[in-house]
Amino acid sequence: MRAEYDEQVICEVLQAHSLCTVAYIVAGEAAPRIIPQLYFVKDNYLYLHGNRQSALLKHLVGGGEVAVSVLLVDGIVVARSGFNCSMNYRSVSLFGKGEIVEEQAKADALDLFVEALIPGHSQNARPTTTAENAATTVVRIPLGDMAAKIRAGDPSDPEEDLVLDTWAGTISAGYLMGNPVPSGDLKEGVHVPDYIKNVQFGGKS
């Protein structure tokens, strides 16, 4: 396990996922709030969106600070001792303030949120209406104050444990996507497109 501050490495971790958790503190509250959010990264910014009534987005629009966390689990590390069992993972912590995204940049960002979740779908889905656009807030956070932690490789067993008859190694982990299930009210004759069949989530790298 090691800390990593190289911007390219951090951005690669961020680009490999699309789900984060965002923590923030509301004035007068003793405990921080934390909420999961879909995100994407473009041009040195991390983008978030949601209902314009969202307390988190109001906090960001108002100049409040947040902490963003992204975690990808790549495998379970099985060591010869319980003490050395671990996980292989990539994670990023990002701290900062947000700024609102508006007009055409907002419309483009809403399409990119769809692409982050379902690549290829924004070209086939109905365009966002004026009312839907007005009901949604998009903010972006600069990729400035951030760091990664990454663990990869075999278990770190001490030399004296290597003679034990206990199995050691790694078990790969990731999201297993099932077959697409059509909506019960899907129009007859609409077939599953290839881009839906190929959807992946998490660990996209």
C-alpha cells in the first residue's frame, strides 16, 4: 500500500470508475453528511449533478467545501496469516470547492453523465427537456488537492511464514454484469443494442 501524488496516476484511477462518495459539513451540525454520487472527469475537473434542491449541490454552489472519495477493489489478498490478509485496490481522495456549470456546458455535461454510466446511450436516448434541465444542477470541482492510495501484488508475508502449508495468493475482484432485462412496458420489436450488451461498471481500465 502506498500514497501516490502523481496527477496522471490519480486521473487514471478516477477515469476507471464513475461512482464516488461526497462528504461535507453543514454549519451547525456536529457530524458530516456523506452521499454517493455519479461522476465523470474531464479537463481537470470532477463533475457532479443532481436535483437542484439537493442539499449537497446547494452546499457546493454556495461555496462550501467537500471531500470526495473513490474506491476500486481489484482483488482480495490471501496471506498465510490473518494479520497480513488485505485487498488490492485503487483509491483517490479529493478536496475542494465546486463551481456551477451552466448553459451549453451544462447540457454537454448531462450527456456525459449518461455516457459515464451507459456508454453509447446518450446518442439514442431522448434529449433532455427544458424542464428537466432546469430541475438539475451541475457543478464541477477542480482536480487540485488530491491524492491516491494504491495496493497491488502478492501478500506481504514474512519469510518465516513461507514454509507454512497455508494457501496464499490473490483473488481477482470486480463487478459482474448480468444480462440486460427488458422493461415490462418495452415496445414490441425493440431489440437490445450492442452498446447495452457491452456495458461495464467499475474497474473500466
